[in-house]
Amino acid sequence: MNRRKKINQLLKAHAKKASAKLAPKNRNTYISKADRLKLAAEASLGAEQANADSASPTQH
């Protein structure tokens, strides 16, 4: 491989990596299993509290 081809190959590779970094990400960020369980527990507690608040009779 001659010098010019090698330099062009390196420049193309660097340009490709740079454009890939700037491209929008389609994937969501990873959430660990423990964090997912914690979020689900908090959501269920919040839903239970909301149901308890709306079910309690209020007197005016």
C-alpha cells in the first residue's frame, strides 16, 4: 500500500468516526435492572397514594 493511499484511508476512517459521533442516537440510554425495579416500585407507590387520596371522602 503506498503512502498516499494509507493517508487517505486514515483520513476517511477518522471522518467516518467523527460523523458517526454527530449522528442522532436512535437507542435509549441503558437502565439497569435494579433501577428499573426501583422505578416500578416508586410508580406503584405513587399510584396507590393517588388512589387513596381520591378515594377518601372530603367534607366541606
